[in-house]
Amino acid sequence: MGSRILLSVLAGEIGARLQGEDIEVSGIAGVDEAVPGQVTFLSNPKYLLRARETKASAVIAKQPISGLGCAFLLTPDPYLAFALAVEQFHPPVRLAAGVSAQASIHPTAVLGKEVHVGPFAVVAEGAVVGDRVTLYPGAYVGKGAVVGEDAVLHPHVTLYEGVRVGKRVLLHAGCVIGSHGFGFAPTPQGYRKIPQVGTVEIGDDVEIGANTTIDRASLGVTRIGPGTKLDNLIQVGHSVEIGRDTVIAAQVGIAGSARVGNRVMIGGQTGLAGHLEVGDGVILGAKTGVAVSLKSDENRAWSGVPAMPHRTWLKMATLLPRLPEIFRRVARLESGKPAEGEE
């Protein structure tokens, strides 16, 4: 639980306007779980009825909620304000600087100022770790890898040799950056591995979820642009390039040499074939199968397998349950039999 704070002070910190009594609050919770003395938020209108029954002392919202007698913190973007409010009650915890005696630091590795290196973390030959970096237990920074300032590597993150990670990057537990791309040449004797001698570059302010894997390029660079956010359990193939401020949900697979633009949104379990392009600002619904390049100037939102404009997919999804009935009717018409009820 965070410290107590006046609503007027909280409003100033999150860019909101206070309407109602200026009281102290001590935490933030969802509309169903909030109790007196806490703040909640409403950003999705479908939760309006539940918000009207909240016990919270204040609600972050776009406008006052009729029938609710608590205070309001009014803002054009309640979801962003909610994120800022959470930080007020639960400020980020930074581990104390120091290197564990159980860590392994190669003599040629370079550690910046105020780094934290936990037990059994490894910093290999020639690696560079920037100022204020946190390496949790079991993190591995490979030979010649570079980690930028204020980055955080959670337990068992693995950076292969030569990988470059930008500033303020957050890598969650178990993610693997720089593993070999899936490249094999068929021969009469079997598959011959194609050497994977490129690298991976992760831009500043990127977040990568638990157990996500990003393959090194066969030649050149696999690149993740600044500000991009990847969820858990994502596979990014070799030589893929992803632009800035793109968000990708869990279980997405991106095959080798694909190009994904800036500010793209990709829903969970979507699959992208290799050597294609997805334009800036494109939105891919969950489980979309992308087999050809998609330009942002054609349709912004795509869904389905194969990918089609989202509105077309919605119409098809409505028709799918009726297909057996439609098939029977067409079969009867083709046979010359009268339709049911016309005998």
C-alpha cells in the first residue's frame, strides 16, 4: 500500500481536475474491489453500471457519473491517468547498487555506475553494462553484448553474443535475445545449417515479455524499434524489423525478414509469413493470418485467415453459422426440387 495523498495533489500529478471533496486516499483498485479511501477509474463505457456501484472515494473518468456521490478526477484520458496514479501509490522499486559475490563478471567486461548484479548473473567477455542497469539472478549478458543505461533484465534473461540493448529497456523473465534463426539448406544428406552470424538491436524504451524469443539475423540485424512493446511468448524470426511504438500481444509469430512498421497493433496468436511488409498504423485482429504485404493506405484494420478487411471479416463471421442452411437451400434449387414448405 502506498502513502496517503490528497486528491487535489493526485489530480495535479496525473493531469486531472478534481470535482468534489478534497480528501486523503491511500490506494487504487478496480471498480469492483475498491473500498472507501481508495481511487478507481472508468475508461471503458461497458463498465459504467459497475462503476455506479463502486465503493471508491474517487473515480478517474472523462465526466462525472450520474448517481454516484463520490469525488471525481476528470481527464480526457482516464486510462493514462490511471497508469500515472498507480505510479503515485506504487513507485518503481530499484534494487540497491552492488555486485553479488555469486555473480560471474569477466575481467574484460565493463560495468557502469550504480549497477545491480544479482546472484548467478553472468557478464561475459567484452560485454558492456551501462549505468544503473539491474541484472536479476541468473541473467546472462553474452560476449560483446551491450546493455544501455537503466535497463532491467529479470531472472534468466539471456542475451547472446553481440546483442545490443538500448536505454531503459525492460526484459522480463526467460526472454531470449539473439538465439539462432531457423535457417537450413536442404541437401540429399539432410538439412545443412545456415550460419546465423548477424545480431539483434533493441531500441530505447522497449519492453519484452516473459519467454519471448528474438532470433539474430542470418546476416545483418534483427531490429526492434524504440518504444515498442512485446507481450509474453512471442517469436520474432531472423532479420525481422519492427518499427517504433508498435504493440504486439502474446503468442504472435513473425517469420524471417518480415517488416513491421511504426505504431502497428497486432492481436494475440496472429501469424506473419516471412518477407512481407505491414505498413505504419495497421491493426491486426487476434488470430489473423498474414500471407501478403498489407499497406496502411488500403485498409487500416485487418482480421481473419487469410487477412481481409476487418469489416469483411465481421460479415463473414455472421454468415458462417448459416452456411449449412444456405448449402441445403442451394442444393435443393440446383436439383429442381421445391424449397421446404413449398411442396
